[in-house]
Amino acid sequence: MEGIKQIALSLLMLLFIIATGSLGYFFIEDWNLTDAVYMTLITLTTVGFGEIHPLSPAGRHFTMLIVILGTSFFIYAGGSVVQFMVEGQIQTLMGRRKLDKKITRLRNHHIVCGYGRIGRVLYNQLVHDKPMDIVVIEKSPELIPQMEADGTLYIAGDASVEENLIRAGIKEARCLVAALATDTDNVFLVLTARQLNPNLFIMARCCYKESKAKLIAAGADAVESPYDMGATNMALKLLRPTVTNFLELALENRNREIQMEEIGITPSSELVNVMLKDSGIRQTFNLIIIAVKNGDGTMRFNPSHETILKTGDTVIAIGKRSDLFNLQKVLQPQ
């Protein structure tokens, strides 16, 4: 902002010097306005065309004054422009260096590749629902101001380039989401990411059903089609409007009264090898357990009161956010 003010001031100074010189020649030498302006401009620019009319002693003294003012102006204006450009570059470099330092310190973070319509919605949902460390990789320069406005940690570049994935900390990351514009780009990205981190969980976006098998073969753990999901959601709203409305209320991050949450059971939990009826979850936390997912992936819906909770199981519960948080502290003690 300060640099812009200096440039604006330089332009005003230039107009002032031109006006002063023109009026000076107009009154001192009694020249017409065209000759006066012309003489002022060739004097300021030092082009060396010579005097258009013989100058009087007063005119020569006035010309020396214009030369001194013009030289001082160009030095000031040139310095202002250089300062504006250098400061802008320094600020950009410093800002980029701070981002890089934050990214290098991340562990078990998420990487979102692509900040278009899908990527940005996904990023905001993850950040607002469960605050977590996320790095975005986006190659479109037009989206950089939006990422900066959203406070995003980002890498500007092609997500399929190994260097950019390494800068995003892929070797220390927990999950990568391939949300690029085309299936071809996502397949290549998944291949590259899987080679860099064999243990990474990779979720990929696909536009065509034919691409799903290719993405899985490339190394994706999960493949989702936004179009299929959108169509399915629309159909469910038509067929089961009350059910879908309930699920939206339970899953919507802005609703703080009721939530549906999944909580894994760690070995240090006091409820390991305890039956649901003896866990006190319903009585103590006022929560409803709607399903338990076993460590092998088997899902038990509406589990019986004799279901035994084991290490590696995931409890899916519904209730108030504060009660869910208290249950998480019991199932996942620090």
C-alpha cells in the first residue's frame, strides 16, 4: 500500500514539474503554450534536441532549475518503483518461506490435490468438522488468492510432480485425496503418490465408472464419484425424505445439538473386552450405539447388549457433541 502511494506521489510530482516548466517558459520567454510544453519535455528527458528558440539569461537560469528538478524527480521515482517491486517480492518470498516451514513440521496430515469445486468444498468440510492439518496442492494461479483468503497451507504447482508431493510432506502424511479435474490426471497422481508412500491412504475422485478399476489398480484405497453420490442423494431425498433429513442433521457440522460420530477403540481404553451392557455408554454418556465395526471390517448394525468391545473396533454413536467427546476420551485415552 505504501509503495502505491509513493508511485501516485511521483506522478503528481511529474505533472507539477511539467506544469511549472511550461508556465515558466510561457511567461519568461513569451512563448506559445505548445513551444513551452515541448521545451519542458525535452529538457526533462534530456533528449538533446537543442533550444527551439534562443533563451534569455533568465530563461537559461530557469532551464537549469528544471534540469535539477527533473533529475531529482527521476531518481525519486525510479527508487520508488524499485522499492515497490523489491518489497513485493520480499513479502512473497517471506510468506512462502513461512508456509514451507509450517508444512515441513506436519505429521500425519492430509493432502488435498486440487482446489476446484470439489477440492475446496472437501477442504472446508474437513477443516470445519474436525480441525486437522491439511496441505493443498493446486497448479492454477487464479486460485492462489482464494487459498490465501481461506488460510490454506498450499503448494503452487502440479500435484503429479514428485517434487511438489515431497514438498507437501507426502512421506509423513496420513491421507491423500486426488481431486484433480480429469480421471487421467488422478490415475497418474495415485501412481506417483503410492510409489512415494506405500502406507498412505489414498482416496480418488473419478468422473467415469470405467476409471474406477484403473484408479484402484493404480493404488487408490477408495474411489468416489461426485456425480453418482449426488444422484444417489437426490434419489434418497425423493424416496426417504425423513431419513435423509435426519442424516443431514446428524452429519451437518453446523448443527451442534446432535451428531453422528465414529470412534475407534485403542488398546489403552478401559472398555476393551467389556460388553455393551456393562460399558455404561447409554447411561453415562446418554448416547445411542447404532453400529460397531470390527477390526476385520465387518459391520454389526444395532449391536446387542452382549456385544463385546475389542481393540481395533470402531463404535458408531449418535448423540450430543459434548457427550460424544467424553466417550472419545474413554475409548481413546491419551
